[in-house]
Amino acid sequence: MIDPRFLAVLRKVHARLASTDVNWAVTGSLGFALQGMPVEPHDIYIQSDEKGAYEIERLFSEYVSHPVALSSTEAMRSHFGALAIDGLEVEIMGDIQKRSDDGAWQEPTDLNRHKRMVDVEGMRVPVLSLEYEREAYLKMGRVEKAERLREWLEDRSP
């Protein structure tokens, strides 16, 4: 069961974004839980494209705790920002790019290719597929989480 606080914040996010043309999806542990995986979310991650990240920031301007800006680590970069809604952190990531072995940045993730819709409490919520999430965690070197996703997916396969 998902903590009701997360569902309340998700409802606020969904209410503002569902009627826009922002390309977005819930990712990370909340996205896993929304797809039935037994995990306890600790935060909310919203993935979008560059334009969408700045539009989400604008639509939720009263909640901005970290303005959206291009941010990078050795392994990845995105237009990153954060919101604080009802005591929960909502991280915004736009046009995530991962660094290739040769040091070049890969093309941004195509959300539409990996997005699926789930029904939760009367909302149609976009999430990133667990198969995609598993691959993304492997590329980030987060093998333990990728392995948990693989095991859960295999247990669900017919």
C-alpha cells in the first residue's frame, strides 16, 4: 500500500499536469509502487523533457524549493529542480542524458517510447515501464536496484 501522503501529492501533480501538453511520467520508487511492485516510496520523481521541466516549475511556482537548471554529474545530466509539496520532495528532471563509455552524452530519453499509463484512485498516471527503469539503473551502475526490478519482473512473467 502506498502512503496516502504520496497519493495526495500525486493527486495535486496530476490535477495540474493532466490537462496540459507537458510530456511527463512518474519514475523511481513511486513509479514502481504504482505498477504494483512492493516498495515504499520516499520521494517523488517526475521525468519530462527540457521544455516540460521548466513548465512544471512554472505551474508549481509556489512550491519551488530548487529552481530548474541544467545540472550534471560524471554519469548523467538533466534540467533538474525540486518542489516541496505538503512536506514531500518532488524532483523534476528534464531531458535526462547518460554519458557513454566514450565520454559523449547520449540522446535524451524518449519518454513516449517507455511510458505507460496506470490507473490509481481515479487518475490515469503516466509512469516509465519497469523494463526501462531496470535498464536505466544498470546504466547508472545501480546494480542492486536493477536486480530487484529484474527479479520482480521475472516473478510476474507468465
